[in-house]
Amino acid sequence: MAERTKSTILIDAAPETIMAVIADLGDYPAWASGIRSVEIDATGADGRAERARLTFDGGPFSDTVGLEYTWDDDRSVTWRLVDSGTVVTGLHGSYTLVPSGGGTEVTYELAVDVRVPMIGMVKRKGEKRIIDSALKGLKRHIESA
């Protein structure tokens, strides 16, 4: 899983406001298109998820997977696959937040491996669609609040 797809968006909010939304995994179906449900399996001392099961249905990737999360305060979160699904065999992603002017630059990186052989260009296009949809949903959710 060497190559990752990434995209960045500017959101008119402070990093801690954005990270609070990102950390509320249970609310993802409300703003992240394609996410059907999230079950938190374990939380850390800070109350943020350490392990969760995510069911998604979107683009070329539809499955239920187990993820492990690592949080760096309100600066970043990374996740990696710990329980494969029926289609997804590898997954690694991150959100990185950097203050920028009066807002925050949010970068989302994602790499997904699937059981079905897929041309790299097609896989990256699917990853790009997932990333762009998530970033736009996050921005819309936060800025409309």
C-alpha cells in the first residue's frame, strides 16, 4: 500500500472544532456520504475511538471493516485496517489539520487495497471520490452549524 491519494480543503473553523467532528465517528453517517454505520469497539482515556467497525457503501468499495485509530491531539488522526472485510484487504488513512488564516487546512490521505484486481488508476480514482466527498461533507457539516 505504497501509494496514497490525498486532497486538501480549507474549512472556516478552528482545528479543535473540526477534530471534534472527525472524532465523533458515530455521527459520520450524517455527513460522510457512503458511511452507513459505525460501531465503536474501544475508546481511549480521552474518549476518542481506538477501534471501530465501519460499514460503508460507496463507489467501487462496499464493505464492513475494523479500524484502529491513533490521535495526535487536534493536529491529526490516522487509521489502519485491523479486520479485513469481504472486499477490502488493506486500508490506511489520515486527516491532518493545519491552522491557516482564520480557518484550518484539512488534508485527507487514503490508500485502499481490495481483493479484486484493479488497475492503479481506477483504484486512485475511487479513493479520490471517497476523499473529496468526505472533505466536502465535513466542510458543509461544520460551516452550516
